[in-house]
Amino acid sequence: MAFVGGTWVAQAACVPLVVRSNGQENRVNLGIGVACDEPRR
């Protein structure tokens, strides 16, 4: 999997990410340097 572009955060965090594809939208949490504490779906 690859993402075009990039992101920068000041510190490790679990950040929200909205993914849109084929007319559908889903919000996921992206762990950057830390694990997110919610179960995977």
C-alpha cells in the first residue's frame, strides 16, 4: 500500500484519517509512532 504525499506530526500520536475511495468514506485512526488503542475492524 502506498500514499501519495506525506504528513508531519510534532510528536508520536494516534491521528484520525479520512479515507475516500469509489464513492465511499471511512474514518480510521493512524498510529504514527504509537499504537492506537481501539480494536481493528
